[in-house]
Amino acid sequence: MTLIDRRNFHLFQPLLYQVATGGLSPADIASPLRSIVKRQRNTCVLQAEVVDVDVASRRVALATGAVDYDTLIVATGATHHYFGNDGWARRAPGLKTIEDATKMRSGILRAFELAELCDDPTERQELLTFVIVGGGPTGVELAGAIAELAHQTLERDFRSFDPAAARILLVEGVDRVLPTFSEPLSAAGSRSLARLGVEVLTGTRVAGIDEHGVELLRGERRERVRARTVLWAAGVQASELAAVLARRASLSPDPSGRLVVERDCSLPGHPEILVLGDMARFDQDGRPLPGLAAVACQQGIYAGRLIRNRLRGRSTPGFRYRNRGTLAVIGRAAAVADLGPLRLTGYLGWLFWLFLHLMLLVGFENRVLVFVQWAFSYFTRNRGARLITE
Amino acid sequence: MTLIDRRNFHLFQPLLYQVATGGLSPADIASPLRSIVKRQRNTCVLQAEVVDVDVASRRVALATGAVDYDTLIVATGATHHYFGNDGWARRAPGLKTIEDATKMRSGILRAFELAELCDDPTERQELLTFVIVGGGPTGVELAGAIAELAHQTLERDFRSFDPAAARILLVEGVDRVLPTFSEPLSAAGSRSLARLGVEVLTGTRVAGIDEHGVELLRGERRERVRARTVLWAAGVQASELAAVLARRASLSPDPSGRLVVERDCSLPGHPEILVLGDMARFDQDGRPLPGLAAVACQQGIYAGRLIRNRLRGRSTPGFRYRNRGTLAVIGRAAAVADLGPLRLTGYLGWLFWLFLHLMLLVGFENRVLVFVQWAFSYFTRNRGARLITE
């Protein structure tokens, strides 16, 4: 078995926003791949980038070298999508990698540092205005964390301005935040955000982004908001490898670049190629499954079972996603959890979120480290990993 | 009171080598400056770079703006020194900043990753050879940590080679490692290094460094060692600001670029400018004080007392460094401590080292986090922060 990844670690993306806001260190939510499969002596890890797949001769081409396969599992996820406005990428970075997170952290903290050095009130307010585009779980979590950072963690840190003056705007195109959640939960999330001081702008689209702010479109009304920091949590598209595979297997990807897969997660015409997670489009009950970690995890377990059954000459029923619930955290003691019959908000939702995310982290050491940092931050409101680095 | 720093955090440099070898995260050994002085309402922190000092009009020039002073304390430390071979800087990076450490960590780990992908035995051995230049505490600590990483942490991580094949060479110009320690301790250090598998080359100088290795000079004999990773722990010189100050105050720095200071740590002719730490040359008992954190700490406390006394119109006796001991750690359960009458080696020295460094860390949270990681690494020999990042 060969595991190929261009990075040498597994990253627990759901907590990336905490790295971006100085609450956790990158290594706390990452685990070296070699550690994870250390005891599986039949597994070889290669840190390499896949540049092509020859589906006919069953060979993966790496930047240097190639690897033959009998079965290929592709799960390279998704990246940011700027809906055709690729120029926005530089102004409004997204959050998918460790480097995205440390860069975002430096950008947010530097805005406060520059505000302390700034004499001009208009420019200072521009520095202290943060716009988050996209009201899904990532956008909500980021907005909540920045509001907590500004209004609580940094409360007594500056001398020439009051961090309470920081404005955090969350921009969402449809008429409510957390649109994939039920309406009551979405409303509860909205209230929690307001309590933290986040200004929620629903029914609002971004028409432009430049170095001094964003141009917003609310119905017919155009509005300009001066903001030095704009963060992107709006769109994702399948990673580049999906396009390569589509070309090689003569398939057309869906509008988000995802590969449409069969009931057993395989590529049409290629039962030996399984595509999982954010880069796969799997329709269930007439709708595509959402791009959630839970979907990818269940597909991973399914793929393992499928391969084992095939080796034993047994058949496997098609994949079916079981929705065990969705969660979003807004801030300290505030989260929403949609667990089917059970709906949790506020403190209870938050405790559930904490517990679940601790358990989902890979490795006991990371769990302890994250727990210690959450405990400290709960009691002191401090965020210790507030480093501005290059 | 105004604290000016180009970084937004205090860095505990003595543990930087643990970040460089994947044992700790950057934030574990760094504390945001604003957190540290949060409760001192009369202290203002500016994240800015000092570009000049006008000693006549008592004004510090920043990249943008300027700050007037009555008393100026300058303590900007030291940087690497390549003894005139500035071209070596790119081939043999040093370890002074967080970025140095994460880059060194990526470089070391990437060498192992490339070795796993490599088919050519000569090239693989080149990838698995690490040369550390300089046998002082930093070089010894780095060499020990890389040896532990290769021979213990990564022991079962690779399939195409045995990490035990990794060679770690420590090159020192004089005839023993840890030359500032007593001879018995230096010998104990050397034995511990050998036990970890470090090859110690004393009486050896570096004559050249290129992308495939180093050229060593042992007496008259020239020897070439093929190594992809060369790390610099040999020379330091005072930071650039020392040269600026020397020029402005018409003084000549010493050969290491340090400013020669008076008994009260002030610049000759400028009692209102105090120079502390690695950038100051303070002669005591006919010898310059070594560039140790302990010296800088004691000078910092002295400077505070001096200023308070001056404000009260009292005089202060000259500064005197009290050597409370020096320490170097070689690896797991091995350290040497020179505490005057008391000399500790092995396990006991190591426990003392652990305790002292935990206590010296700024902030209770960082102490707990470092303790947790040390405990895990002691029992599992794992190093969780093994991330290759850009």
C-alpha cells in the first residue's frame, strides 16, 4: 500500500480557524503521516505531488518518478473558488492550509499593530474593520473568533485606541447565515454572533474587493465598506487533480469541478479508481452530498471495506451517507448542533462541539495540548499563539 | 514607557533548537509582548523597526515615525556571523528566529522524505548526512536532537532505508566541544554525544560549503564530506543597530560588532543610553562577559534599578555578573551543568535542565504545554511538531 501526499502531515481542517486567530498552534491540529501509519509495515508513505494519472496503464505520475496501482483512491479535496474573480484571491485569502492560517493570523494581528501606530482616525478604522465573506460554518466560526479576539483577548492590549472599536462584518448572499442548518438554529447562530459584536449582513453580495475595502451589493443598493482585512469563506472547488482525472477518463466534472461518481464511489468506467471527499460528487436522494469532513470519513471507511470485499470476491452494496448531525461553533460557550431529533444551542451545543472535536483530533498528545489551550483560553480569554511571522 | 520591537512576541531562544527538530511549536516558546505588559498601563508597545538613533536630540527613528526618549535601552541581540564567508549563509542557515527554526525543521525533515524517494545509494547517503558547524551549546543541542530524531523518533518511519544510517557530524574548531565548560564536563558531553551516534570532529575547521557538502580542514588534511544539510552554530555578531549607534556616538565596536559599555552598562559619553545583552561588550575581571541569556537577564534587572535610582537621585554601583552556572543539554536524559562547586551530568543534569527551562519560560500556559510535550516525547520518543511547511 502506498500513501502519496504532497504534505507530510494530516491536517484537521475544522480547527484551522483557531490557528488563524491565534488560539492553537499548527502542530496541534496536524499529525505526521508517518507517525499515523508507522505500525502498518505494508504501508509506504511518499511525500510527492501527483501530476498525472495514466488510467489505461494504471500508473500515477509524480513530479519525479511514477507509481503503478491496482486500485487508486483519490481524495485531494477542494480549494478556494472566487467565482471567476481570481484577482480577489490576493485581497481576500481563504483558509485551507497551515500556511493560509499562519498568514491570516499574521494579517489580522498586524492590522491591530498598525492601528496602534496610526494617527489618522479614518485609516485606523479601516485597519480595524474585518470583512468575512461567506456565512457558512467557516465564515461564522472565523467571524466569531475574530470578534472574541478583538473585544475580549486584546481588550487591554492597546494604548492609542480601544479594540472594542473593531468592526467585524459577516457577508452572506442568501437571507440567513448557516443556510444548511434548520431555520431556528440559523437564527440562534445569528443571535450569538450579534452578542459577540459581529454585524451580520445577509442578502448581501460582494461586487468588488480592493486594497481599501469591499463593494457590497444589497439588492439594488451598492455600498462601500473600508476594510484592510477581507477574508474569504464563500466558495470551494475541487482540487486540480479532479480536472486531470476527468480529462484522462473522458468525463465532465460538475460546475464545482467535482467528479461525478458511481454508487460505489468509483469513476464511471473505472471501478478501480475511487474518488472520495470534497472532490467527488455523490448524489443521494436526488441531491449532492455536502462537502463535509463527515462525508469524507464515511466514504474512506466504505472504500476500505469495498477493497477488502473485492479481494475476497464479495460484492458490496452502494455507499450511503448517514447524517449524524452538523455543528458550527460561534464562540465561547456558543455553538449550534443539528443532531436530527436533537437540536442544541448555546452552552450545551458548545460543550458537545468541544468534546466531539477533541475526540476527532488524531493522536492523544494533540488532544491533551488542545484541551490545555482551550481550558486556559476559557478562563483567561487569552490566546497564546498570537505570533506575527513571515 | 515605550517598548519597541520589530516582532510582536518575546522569544525564548534557548529552546529554539527544539522547534527546529520538531519537538515543540513556535508559540510554545514565544509570548506576545502585549500580553506580558498588559497590566502595565504606562507601557506602550510599538511593533516597529528602529532604523536610526539621533543621540544628540534623543530621538529614535522608526521606519515610519519617531519616538523621543529621556533614557534609551538598546538590547537587540546578535545575529549569525560567517567570518567573511557570507555566501555560506544560504547553504548553512543559523538559528536565531522562529522563521529560522521552522525553515530548519522543514529542511531536516525534507531530507528524510527525499531519501525515501531516492534510488541512488550515494545520493541517499548525502541526503542522510547532517553537518553541524560549531560545538558550543547550540551546536551540541542541535546535533543531539537531530541524532535522536533520526535514530529514535523516525526509527520505524521509512521503508526504503533505515534511519539508523543517518550520519550526524559535529564540527568544532578547538580541541573539545563545549569549550566554555570545564574539561570533565566537556568530556562528559562528548561521551553523551557519541552514545547518541553523533560523530564529533574537534580541531576541525570548515574551509568551504556548497550544495553537496562541506570541505573540512583537520590540521593540514583536507577532507570532503557529502551532506545535503549543513547547519551553522559557530559565530555570532552584534545586530545591525550596534553599528548604527557606534556611528552616531562616534565609538568603535569590538571585532564582533559589540558596543563597549561603561560599568553601568551605558555608552561612553551617553549615560542616558544603556546597551544590554549580546550586543554589549562588558569586560569583567579582564574578560568580556559571554553572550548568554543569563547575562542579559541580570543586565535587564540592573538597568531597571539604575533608572529608578537615577529618578530618585541616588547612585548605583556598577554592574557585576554573577555566574550562577551554565548548562547544555545533549539529549534525552543527558545534560551537563556547571554550577560552580556543583557539577551535574547525565540524568541528574538533565532533570535540572528540564526544571530550569520550564521555569524560565514566560507564562504558565507555555510551561504546561512544553511540559506535556516533553512528557509525551519522553515516553513515546515521538516528536509531534514534525511539519514541513513553506
